[in-house]
Amino acid sequence: MTVRRFNAFGWENVPVLSYKEGGPYKDVTRQILFEGAESLPVQWRYFEVQPGGHSTLERHEHIHWVLILRGRGACLVGDEITDIAEHDLIEIAPLQWHQFRAAEDAPLGFLCLVAAERDRPQLPSEDDLAGLRQDAKIADFIRP
Amino acid sequence: MTVRRFNAFGWENVPVLSYKEGGPYKDVTRQILFEGAESLPVQWRYFEVQPGGHSTLERHEHIHWVLILRGRGACLVGDEITDIAEHDLIEIAPLQWHQFRAAEDAPLGFLCLVAAERDRPQLPSEDDLAGLRQDAKIADFIRP
């Protein structure tokens, strides 16, 4: 189908999936908008975090390109915590710890582009967490 | 910079460019949101067509993945003409003729993903146009 219509942050013929099988997270869904073609070997997804929810605190070698499509919240990328809102762009470089949190009173929906072939996310070890928590703002932000 | 903020359909550190150098078009701008990384060899762009404007009628081997970000209009893809509005998804397969037109009273802004390495667009020959115009709806829609 050439055109798939949008309705209420869902799309025709795009199922709403669990965010992921493992890893701690809260109130997140995943939709695959475009799936890696041979000549365009990437996956374009839409994630939605409900108010008060968060994605998994993780890192990996593959990079993320993100555009916020709905709502607002904040993200940790590396050692920066930034408020984010509709249509902001975010680039996550290899091995940067990252986590997205929706506002308490608004969802956070975002487009996220990744390579079709990519490594699995790594969760923080106790040592990683201790390192991250040396920054009080990060200690307060993360939900490991 | 990790986060680039959005403001009025522009982004921090993202210049507004001409749509293209050649080819007939009307009132279209281009912004490159993310530029092909080695591990993610694609380009993610935002195009905006002003009310009454249109992109170039063209085709190419490379595929397009499109998400409408702003406004509304219509598109020709292959032999289908479809009204499109915010957040609709469009996939353009190899060598499908395609053209985007904004509504007369609204802009049409869309995200468009392509491979970093891609062939140049082809414009229609007189024979191609004669073929397209055999369908009266397409004859009426296109702006070659």
C-alpha cells in the first residue's frame, strides 16, 4: 500500500507492539512504520511513552536518530539531561547511555531511526550505575 | 549537539536550502535533519511545499519513505492520486512517477528518508507525459 493513513497516533496496517521483551521500562509501545528494504537497510519506528513512563536506560554501538512527534518530556543522552518537546531532534552516538521519560502530564511520542542490522542494547552494570550516579542530576533522573 | 530544538518548522543549526538545482517545481524548501553516518548511510530531510506549490514530477531507482509532518495536500505515486494529511505515511517504490502538491490554502511539510548513495532523479520525456496523460485524473493533477 502506497499511503497508510494516520489516526490518533496509530497508522493503517501498523500494529502496536510491546516496546521490547527484556529490560526495565514503563508504559511504552512500539510501531514499525517502515521496515528495512534492501536498498534502504534501516528501520523507522514510532515509540510512545505514556505520562510518567520511561524507556529503558541502555547503550549500544548503533546510533539513533530521533524526532519527537508528540507531547513532551526529557532525555538523558551521555551526561546531558534535556527537556524535549514536539519536533525536537536528538542524535544518540555509539555507547552513549540514554533514557527517555515522558512528562507526568503528557505522553512522549517519537520517531526513531536505526540500522536494520544492529547490536543488542546493553543494560548498565552496578559499576555503570555507580558511575552515572556520581552526577546528582543524573542520579535523580535515571530509572534503571 | 545532541538535541537540536524545533521552532516554527525550522531547527537549530539546520539551514533552509533550495529544494533542488534543476527540475521544474514551485515554492519548495529543503532541510537536512540528519546526514548519513557510516553506520546509518541514509539522509533524513524535511521538505516544505508552500500553499499552491508542488515538488518535481520525477522518478528514480531509489526508494522514498515519507511522513507528512505539517499541513495537507495530495500526491501522485505510480498511478494513484491520494489526499494526504498530517502524519500519513507514503512509500515510493523504484521508478514510480511521483509528485507532491500542497493544498491551495495550506502548506505541505514532510519528512523524507533516502539512502545516502542514490541515483539522480529522471524527469519525464514527452512520451512519458503522453503515457501519464492517458489517465484524465493524472493529466489534471501533474505539473510537469
